[in-house]
Amino acid sequence: MAKEKDTKPMANTVIGSSIVIDGEITAEESLTILGTVKGKISVAQNLAVEAGATVEADVEAQTVTVNGRLTGNVVARERLELKPEAKMVGDAKSPRIVIADGAGFKGNVDMDV
Amino acid sequence: MADKETVIGSDTRISGEVRGEEDLVVRGRIDGKIQLTQTLTVEKGATVQADLDVGHLVVLGAVVGTIVASESVKLMSTARVVGDLASPRLTMEAGAAYRGRVDMGDIAAARAAASSRAVQRPAVSEKPAIRPAPPRMATLAKAIVATKASAPVAPAAARSTVTPSASVPAPASPPAFPRVAGAMGAMTPAWAKKKIRRR
Amino acid sequence: MASDEPCLIASKSAIRGQISGKQDLIVEGRVEGHISLESNLTIEESGSVEADMDVDQVTVKGEARGEVVAARSAVLHATARVAGNIRAPQIIIEDGAKFSGTIEMEVELPASIKAGGA
């Protein structure tokens, strides 16, 4: 049960598919969401909203990769990518935005031009 | 990352409510409330300041809050835990530090008391205030009130019913003294009487 | 420290009253009252103690009820049945032990947690 030895190498956060979080997440590392998060998310590195995941939150991260459902405003300091299974509703602000064929998106895009 | 177990990394902090039906490993920090059907592991260096309602709990780090574990609680040698605890099984390693009330009996009652208290508390806002641990005696009293709210309390009969046989069967071999109400009553703490009466 | 032979309360014996001393005490029978030792108290599986205990170390394999203060440590073995309050700098509880009551230890929490608890 105590997995002390692999504490450091995988210093990332993974929210599993059955997990529901209602509140605020602040990560000075990468965050992968397979479950449900409602509230506010602030990530220093990459945020991945995987297929099947549901996020209802304002999001701020270095890079944001969405393949699930995301409702909320997104600020990606470097890059935002909506993959084919993504469904996003909200405003997107990022210098680089990729929306794949098949992805759904409703909201404003601000690429800071 | 193949098995995608839920891990709250060492540089991650969550404020709010976490629910789930899988194992959860905390290396960072969670403030608020955790409800989990499986095993919650609080790693060394991790901090959890939350009311816990879990299946199994394994603590190597710091936990402050009310703990209800339907299966077991393990406090490892580096554990630092403050708060009332209800679980049918409890193990504590040498070096573990704990302060609080332990109830290894009625988990359902403890859970009911914990959740009724949670309802009274305002919903988790954007910034949950850091909450001091609840007074221990009050919590137990609440648990007892919750289970026995309707039962009549008979203080006069209480002393004579204080026998260890209710929860802990006395060995048959050593001769037992006739119970002197005054002496034994004074020696048995008030909570113990309540406890036995409850069963 | 305990220099003499340990004192044994055998399984067919019962004592009520106050026990104090510097010898180790092993209880296989029954004790009611007050136990005050500068040494070790061992309550064997057949033993049953209903007393306030003020000892250096206590090891419980049987049944104990009362206020327990141990200067060094308290060990609850898997067969222990304990009701009461325990105060000791080190407490060990084995899987299977039954305990009901409060545990009082010094808990040094990380500075990031605001001083909670009593």
C-alpha cells in the first residue's frame, strides 16, 4: 500500500474516472483528469482532460489538451488543443489553438493578436 | 501511468470535496472532505485536513479531521493524526502519533453523526476556512445522542449495568467481585457507562 | 527499575485495592482498583484489569478498563480488549485489538496545518 519508492519520479496528479471533485485544484505540476471536476483549476504545466472526463471549471494552465467535455473559460499560456472527441463550451484564450476534426467548440477565441 | 490510479501529486493542492469509488493516493494536500469507497493512502509528506469517510485508510503523513473508515485504519510509523476515529479495525505502528477518540464499534452511528455535522456546516466555498478539529467529547456525545436519541436515559440503573461483559467478555476463570456501585461507578468514566448502556 | 522477580497475579486470583511498586507486574487473574508501578505491567490473555494504571510500560493481551498513563509505551496486542483513555509517548496497536476511548499523544503537525485539535 505504501508506495514510497516511486513518490518522486511520477510527481503528477491523476484524477481517476470514478472521482468527483467539487472545489479548487492548484497543481504546480501536470494534471490528468479522467473523472469529474467542478470548480476552478490552476495548473503550472499540462492539463489533460481525457475522453470520458467532465470538467466544469475555469481553467488556467501552460498547455491544455481536451478530449473530454469541458465547460468553462480556458486560459492556456502556451497552447490549447481540442482533440476529436472534445466538447468544449466557453471562451478560449491562448497564443496557439488547435481544434481537431470532430471536436465540438462553442465560445470565443482570443489568440492575443 | 498505465493503470491511471488516482494520485494527488506532491505539488498539487485541492480545496473542496473529493468523492470516488477507487483508490486515492495523496502526496500533496487536500483540504475539505473526502468520501471514498476504497483505500485512501496519505503518503509521507502529504497533508490532509478533511473529514474522511473511506473504506480503508493508510496514513504515513499528516491528517487532521474526523475519520470514519468502514473497513480499517492503519497509522504507520510516520503518521501524525488528530481527530476522532471510527473503524472496526485499527492498527498503530510504533512512532505513529495520534490524538483523538477511537470508536471501534458502531460505524454507522459515527458516520451518521459525521454527516449530520457536515450538513450543518456551510457548503464548501471557494476558500474553505481552515477549521480546527472538533472537540472530541462533543463528537462522541453527538454520536451517542444520534443513536439513542429516543431511548430513555436511566442514570440510576446505569451503575449496576456497568459490567465488562457487554462489549468485552470477562474471562471465566478469575473470580469476580460483587459489584460495589459506588466504588466501580466512580472509577468508570462517564463515557464508558454510556457506551455500555448503548449496547 | 525492576530488580526483583516479577510479581504475578495468577489466573485464579483476584485483587482489589491499590497495587504499587517497582517490580514488574504480570496479571493473569483479576485486579480492580489502582495500579501504580515504576516498571512494566503485563496483562495476559486471561487477565482482566479494571483500574487506573500509572506505569512505565503496559502490555495488554487481555482485558483492561480504566485510565492508562504509561511513561514510556503502551502496547495493545491483537487479543487486547481495552476501554478507557490512554496517554503515552508511544502507543502500538496490533491488528485485531479492540479499543474504545481516547488516545492522548503529542502530535507534531506540519506547520502548514493551523493548530487544530484540543
